[in-house]
Amino acid sequence: MQTHTALDIRPLEGCGALVQGLDVRAASDTEIDELRQAVFDRGVVFLEDQQLTPEDQIAFARRLAPIVVNRYFPKTERYPEIAKVEKGEAQITNIGGGWHTDHSYDQAPAMGSVLLAIETPPSGGDTLFADMYAAYEALSDGLKATLAGLRAHHASAHVFGEGGGYAMSDRPELSGHKDVPEAIHPVVIVHPGSGKKALYVNPAFTTGIVGWTREESRALLGYLYEHAVKPQFVRRFAWRPGSMAVWDNRCTWHNAMNDYHGHRRLMHRITLDGVPLGC
Ligand code: SIN
């Protein structure tokens, strides 16, 4: 029989929450449900000292949601469910450096990600997270009314396709893909797990507002992008081996800092499947 155990969830300034005292390998069903709801409500939760094998990480992720395999990132040798987010000592370009939310180019964008730090540089390599509930809430009623009913186009080819963003870098293997989906989503979504409104456009994958010119789109999106990363919506997380973040792609952005050249950073990422966001 499951007993009720309230997790120790401490909201953080800017974005997210810290969950203390939980070894996810031993989490009860109630704790998993509370954790999932905290991810929906706070956008991202951080846990420290999780000594997980790949099997443990996969088992934990599966308890949160079905797993979806990322198309573009290298996989760990034995576990296709786990993508390697890695930058070696000699590499210049990192993965995920720039504000984005994962898989917004999919018809049913990924619900979230479970990122586990395996090897971290002596300093640097933090990740920034931004709260798209708070960013939306802080807009004026006038702009909220303008955004209501707007839809945006999202694409992946300019990043991961032939000649995509990574092609000119020292990580060309991340570009050149043929499977480059596109999707249209509302600019403001109602989050299916929290019922709250969130801004759902992002600088990496949103390519324009449906029915607007390129210039008009650029003006509106440029304003929203500047607004969304104001310091009051952003949390910086510093990793050490065993740190883990579980984030919700529908209500946060993230940005991996690339400030540790000459050192290796290795993260294991599992992506959680999502649902269509409704148009
Ligand atoms: C990602 O964008 O999924 C990578 C985030 C990170 O490495 O901190």
C-alpha cells in the first residue's frame, strides 16, 4: 500500500525548485506523482547526489512519462534511450548553447527531459533555465490579447538539416539530417499538466508567426525573446556529477553555457514524450 509522503520541494528564485532528500531509485509512486506535478508547476526540478546507472535513469524516466528517442544526438553505446550531451577537451561547440526548448518542431513536442551530470568541468558548464509561465504573466493585458489566437511556425532544418547551424562548426555530425520536422503551435499554450498559460515560442526553433511577414514576426518575436530572459525569470544551475534536472519543455527554456574550453563535460539526457499542444 502506498503511503503519503510529501516531498521536500523548495521553490527557487527565477525558475524551478530544488527537491531534497529523495533518492529517485527508491521513490514511491506518490513521490513520483508529486515530482511530476512539481515539474509541471515549477518548470524544472533539480536533485543532487543521484548515483544512477543508465538502467536506473531509464527506469526513473519511464515512471515519469514514456521515453522518446532524440533523432540527432549521439546515443550512449548500449542505451538508445540515453543521448550523450557531450563536449570534449578539444571541442569548441557545445550542444544546446543558446536559448531553446527541446523538440518544439515536433507535432507533439517532447514533454520534458531528464538530464544527469556524469562528468563536469572544474568550473563553468552551468545551465540557465527561464520560466515561460512567469514571462507570459508579466506581459501587459494588451499584448496578451494580441498573442491570444496567434500561432507560430517551428522548424528543425536550419539547425539539424543539410547546411544547418552545426554544419559550419566543429560538430558537423549534428547537422546533415534528412528527417527535419516542422510544426505549428499556439504562441500561448495552456499547459496540459498545470492548466496555466505559458509563452510557447523560442529563439532556436520558432521561425515566424503564421500569417505575418518575416519582418513583423521578427519584431514581435524579438521583443518576446528579450522579455522572456529578464533576470527575474531565469535560474542558473551549477552541476556536479550526480546532479539531475527534470524539466518541462512546454513552460521553460534552457541554455547550456559554453565557458569551459579545454575540459570535458558529459551529460546523459533522456527525452520524455509529449502530447499535441492544440491549434
Ligand atoms: C540540452 O539542451 O539539452 C543540454 C543542456 C545542458 O547540457 O545543460
